[in-house]
Amino acid sequence: GSKAMLRFARENAPAAEFILADARDFSLPPAYDGAVSTYDSLNHILRLDELASAFRCMHAALLPGGRFVFDLNMEEGYQTRWRGSFGLVGDAAACIARSSYRPDERIGQMDFTLFFLEDGWQRTDFTLTQRCYSEAEVTSALAAAGFAEVQMYDAQRDLELAGGVGRTFFVCHKR
């Protein structure tokens, strides 16, 4: 949903086609063999009915047999990684992140404070919010959208991704 990010993408991949659209409500013809959504992007969709809508939109854009691959932060990841704070410091920028997880609401929140050198030091603050979905919610929404043969891979155990605790990759296909 960011025109500025698409501008950067077009500069880095001028031959690729980029579309500005909302994952919860887009329409493309069934012309794609596969789609990938990574780095827990879909966790930013905060309601299950909207996640289900995103799955339906993706299903409609795939050719028969097309694959959809995505990852989500799961409960274990929020419990393990979404607490406390960390910082990153460079010569012209610094970032402080404070994260928390409210299990009763299944909401993760990460508050960022950024400092960057641009005509003197500038500061910006923003918050990212994510929702934790259960495996049953995800697989049910995928099935309702028409996806079949859902396979799940634990990032740390199955894929040996360092720091991947509580992150699950889903692979499914359009019937």
C-alpha cells in the first residue's frame, strides 16, 4: 500500500510489473503460477475475515495448480520474540524497537523510534501491529478460499532458519 516503496521497487527491478493494491481486496485475472508473501506480512491483517478475503483474492489470481507460499508468526514466536527492546545504530541512523504481545487479544505491537541524519538529526515514531492466528484458523480460511493440500513448515525445526522460532511457512495450491 505504499507508492514510495513501489517507486524504489521499480528503480531496482525496472522490468517487473508492480501493482498498488490492498492484499485484502484486489482483483487480478487468473494468470499466475505462484505467489509469495514473506516476512509475516499477512500478520498485519488484523481480522480473520480480512485474512480470509486476502486468501480468496490470491486464489482467484492463480492459475489451476498455482502455488501460494507465505509465512506467519505463530503463538510461540510472539511469546518468545515479541517482548523487550533492541536497538540498531549506524553512522547516519539509529533505530530503537520496543515490542510486546497481549496473548488475551492475540495482538503483537512493535513501537519504533528512528533517528536519521538528513539536514540535521530527524526523528520519526511509528507502531506496527500484528495479529496471531492459530493454525486451525489459517488452514480453515485457506480451505474456504479453495486452496488444497496445505503443508506447513516450522522455520526453525524444518527449515533450519536461525531465529525462526514460532514462524511457520505455509505452502498450498489451487485445485
